[in-house]
Amino acid sequence: MARDRSPAALVGAATDDAFEITFDGRPVTALPGQSVAAALWAAGILAWRSTRVGGRPRGAFCGIGQCYDCLATVNGRPNRRACLLPARPGDAITTQEGHGHAELGV
Amino acid sequence: MPNSASEAPGGGADSAPEAVPDAAPEDGAEYGPEGRADDGAAYGAECGPEYDLAVIGAGPAGLAGAVTASELGLSVALLDASGQPGGQYYRHPSPALGATRPEALHHNWPAFAALLRRLAAAEVTHLAGHHVWTVVAAPDAAGSWDVHALTGANGDEDRPGRVRARAVLLATGAYERQLPFPGWTLPGVVGAGGAQAMLKSALALPGRRVVVAGSGPLLLAVAASLAAAGARVPAVVEASDYLGYARRPGALLSQPAKLAEAAVHGAALLRHGVRLRTRSAVTQVHGSDRVEAVTVSRLDRQWRPVRGSGRRIACDALAVGHGLVPQLELAVGLGCTTRRTVDGTHALELGPLQETSVPGIWAAGETGGVGGFQLAFTEGELAGLAIAARLRGRAVAGEGRRSPRVLRRRRARLRAFADAMAAVHAPGPGWPQWLDDATEVCRCEEVTAGRIREAVADYGARDARTVKLLTRAGMGWCQGRMCGAAVACLAAQAQGPRRAQGAQPEPSPERRPLAVPVRLGALAALDEPNSPGTAEPKPTER
Ligand SMILES: Cc1cc2nc3c(=O)[nH]c(=O)nc-3n(C[C@H](O)[C@@H](O)[C@H](O)COP(=O)(O)OP(=O)(O)OC[C@H]3O[C@@H](n4cnc5c(N)ncnc54)[C@H](O)[C@@H]3O)c2cc1C
Ligand code: FES
């Protein structure tokens, strides 16, 4: 980020164990314990869903699991809240088009 | 002042849970006071041993309540959706991130560390990753409650859990109030608290140049953290006027510690060259696929934008929020009485010792009215004491503990402070003038302000519920959490300027039948007489 400061440096996080996930096929670095949304943000990616009606790009908004704007398809499974889901090595995140066939029941 | 600081997939109605074709009845887990999950038990079958107390929410309020009650001899289960204790205020990196200085993003870390030590020493069963979707009276045990939860980081793992307890403490906190404006759905526009949460828990920033906007004391805390973590914050844009504080000196000066905290944020912001623009709002976000700049306009006393006052600020993200709304679904589902707050939201009506109007159901922290982490701590402790006294049938204070009387005095002071602040930052009636007809108000269902105005003007909708039925605004995944405040306000404005100029109308207390989306398998396993579909709690409002 700007200058020499970064969130990880601020809290003295260990960044040695970084691993790779992919977003629409391209590699993205994630840290252990980071959510999928955070790893994408850190790579400068802000959108990973297109809306059902307008086809507009969306990503994380509320950051705490309340808004469902951050729904992503992870390893083929749609409608997962990227802000809550911890990234795991090798996770394949793909842009979710529309409702990616809905699975939740409300 | 940090603290002071689917189409519903399947189509649906806002009430009836939809069928999920492939959801088979699921096995569940039940937990006894030993914290052991009974793998073999079928969900909804006879409960295992019951706890004295189930605490929902492991933020400052829930932690203080759980630890206090446990130290006084109660068996306690503490459930939280999140993987880690701390709630919103004490969100911190997962241990896997190996942070050696987690306190760098927090004031008051020692108080939390002390609470975690007490939690470890006490025999509290901490059930992380448990998303509670309903609390019902136990069908086969008079006076007991069944707390039903979905499990996993996302709440979509296949093993729901159930905890039975004699008393329940609701400490579910709050979520951010959002007021829409043109461009607020562009990627890069994020909740102010959301940006804070993503930073504190996962060390991620939404951009390198982040404008912070909205209203309320949280904005200063968010700006200070973002700047400390390396983002440039070109401006903090506050819609109200800090002069409002000068008109309420009593309640504010009674809390020197809180004012000192505000001064710390102020100093940090100065050091990072952050400009505070009061009585201003972001009235337009620019960019095609992501944020490139925002327009900041001056506001008049009613929060109407002053024509010609717009200034463009280049940025790649905007963190925005207008204060907090107590999270009440579980309480409203139980029929707990609510009250209106000074800034037009709803909170639980509580007795002197934190009990709700439903005997055996208690609440602490933001559920009883937004007031910051110190108030949450105080209320949690008071509730813990009171629940222990009730279940043990005698007074339990003493031995170095703060007495209920001391805690109640502290609560009154902190509450007065919070109310004074809430009044200063309450949305002005003119904010809908930020909207143009194309602005999406409901993010989930993509319903524009124009369609809502049409429902109001042409079809006579006068309240949020009717607007929702006509337009689907508020029917999506988030169940109206993001747009509810705005929709209610737009509907009420149709009732004429006098009504709309008064206290901001908020949606009536959240009557979401389920606190989190639930798959049919879990619902089907609920014991019939108390399933959310059949129980008809009657929330009342004083
Ligand atoms: C996004 C956000 C960020 C914030 N950031 C700050 C900040 O930086 N500084 C500050 O001073 N204040 C902040 N606040 C204000 C915050 O509300 C604090 O005042 C304080 O954390 C309140 O304590 P609490 O215990 O009442 O609730 P919280 O701390 O909000 O804790 C509530 C807990 O309940 C859990 N929960 C809620 N519903 C359920 C459910 N159905 N099932 C299971 N668990 C559930 C949540 O996961 C959470 O851990 C923030 C608020 C929000 C919404
Ligand atoms: S960002 Fe709101 S649910 Fe994930």
C-alpha cells in the first residue's frame, strides 16, 4: 500500500506462509486465516459477481456477512459469502453470474 | 470516539422459507455442558444435558456476560457466527495470520486480553462458527429454550447444532445503517464498519486512497485505522455538524475518557493529513466498473445538498455508513418488546437488570440500543450477575465484583452519552434529495429510487411493507438490512413534508422470521409446535 506501511506490517503478521488461490484462472496470493474477499481485495480485485438483473459487477460491501453482495462461486459451489469464507490453498474462485443457481432457502 | 465512539433464491415471499430440492434431513449436533458434540443424535431429538445459560454473540457484551455468569457458577454456552471471539469492536486477525501486534489496530486491547484470560479460565463452552437462526421455547421442557444454529464459516455446513438452556442472553450487536446515493453500488464502495472489519480481521484494504463518509463517531475510528494501515484518506466527510456536541455539553462532558479517545483519533487524523469536512456528503460516485472519484457536496441543515457546492475528490474506494442499527431478529421472533431510539432505529426495551419483556430472555450491548463497547461490557456484566442471581435464587454480588448498583450508574452515564451522540448524527430529513431516479436503493433486487417513488406516488404505497410487495425492495438475500432505512423513509415522505421532516421513520423492528438463511432440511427438523412458520409471536412497541 502507500509508502512502507501495510496492514500486515502494522500488526506484525507472519507473511511467510502465503499461498496461492486463483480468481477466474489467474493466481492470487492469500495469507493463512484471510477470507477469500480479503485476499481478493489485497490483489486489487473488488468485484467477483455480476447481478442478476443488470449484470453489474459487485464484491464485498458490508464486510461482516450481512449484505450477501460478496457471493462468489468457490470450487464450483455458488453463493458463498466471500467475506466469511477462509481462503484455502488452491481454492478456485470464479465470477458468479446471476444467482449461480441458488442453494439457500429463504 | 471509536466506540462512542434472490430473488430470494427460489422466488420468494419474505416469510416462507423455500424448498431446497436436494436438502435432505440432516444430522445435527447437540452439546452438553461438557462441550461434547453428540454425533449420533438426530437433529430435533431429545436434548442432551441443558445449560444454565446460552449467550448468543461473543462481542464485548456477550463475552462479559458469559464470563461473569460462569464465574458465578453457571454452566454457559457461548455461540457466535464468527470463528473468533471479540465481536465487531475486538475483531482481530485469525491466529493463522500470526500477528505479533494485534493490539496495533485497537485501543483498549488490555481489557479484551483480560476478558479472554477469564474466558479461558472459566468453563464456558465457546461454540464458534455457529450462526443462530432461531430461538424457541423448548417444546418438551417448560421454562427452557432451544437455540438453533447453522455451522461453519459460511453457515452452510451440513451439521446444524442445538443448544438447550434455562436462560438466553441476546448479545448480537448491530449492523451499519446505509443511506443510498448515486453510484453506491459500484465496486470499491464499502461499508465504513465493513472496511474496518476487513482490516482488523484480515488485514485487507479496499484501496489506496479511501474517502470515508457518512455520519457518526465510527467514521473517525475507521479513518484512523485505514491511515495507520497505509491507506491515504483524502477526506472524512461527515453529514452532521460537530457543533451539535456543543449544544449537549452535559452528557458529553460526563465522559472524559471518551472525549480523550476522540482526541486521540483527531490527533492521528491530523498527523496523517486527513481533512474533516462536516455538513457534507458524497452525492455521486464516479467510475464505470469501480470507484475513480467521488463528488462531495455541502449540506444544508436538513441534509439537502447545496447546489453548486460539489467538489470532486479522486480516490479508489469509499467507506461509508450512517451509524448502526441493533440486530433484533432473534428477539423480535421471540416477541420481545422494542422501543424507538433517538436516531430513529429500534432497540429492545429492557428492564433495570437487562431482562427483555419475555422472562428468561436477556439482552446486552447494542441490541438494547447502540452505545459502544464500554456500555456493552457494562451491560454484559450486569446481565451475567442478574441471570446468576435469578437462577441461583439469591444475590450473587460481592467478592471484589462491581455491584449491580455501580454497574447501573455506569450504564446510565454511558447511555446518556450515546443518546447525545446519536441525536447529533441522526439522518436529516432532506437526504433523499441525494437520490436520482436511477439510483439503486435495494442492492439485492436492484430496485431503483424511481420505482420506489412510482410505487409511492402512483400506487399509493405508504410504508416499507407495501413498497416491498410492489417493488421487491427489501426481499432479497439481505432481507432489507441494507435498504430498510431508506425504503421506509421514501415511503413516509409521501405522507407529506410534515411527517417526513419529523423523526426519521425506520422500518418497524425487523420481522425477519429467520436471522440467517436456512436450508429446508434444518427447518424440517424443527419440532413442530414451535417452528417459525407456526409460532405467532406478537412483538409490541412502546
Ligand atoms: C461492521 C462494524 C464495525 C464496527 N467497528 C467498530 C470499531 O472499529 N470501533 C468501535 O468502537 N466500534 C465499532 N463498531 C461498533 C460495535 O457495535 C461496538 O460498539 C461493540 O462491538 C458492540 O458490542 P456488542 O457486544 O454489543 O456487539 P458486537 O461486538 O457486534 O458482537 C455481536 C456478536 O454477535 C454475533 N452474532 C450476531 N448475530 C448472530 C447470530 N444470529 N448467530 C450467532 N452470532 C451472531 C456476531 O458475530 C458478533 O460477534 C462496529 C460495528 C459494526 C457493525
Ligand atoms: S460483504 Fe456483505 S455479506 Fe460479505
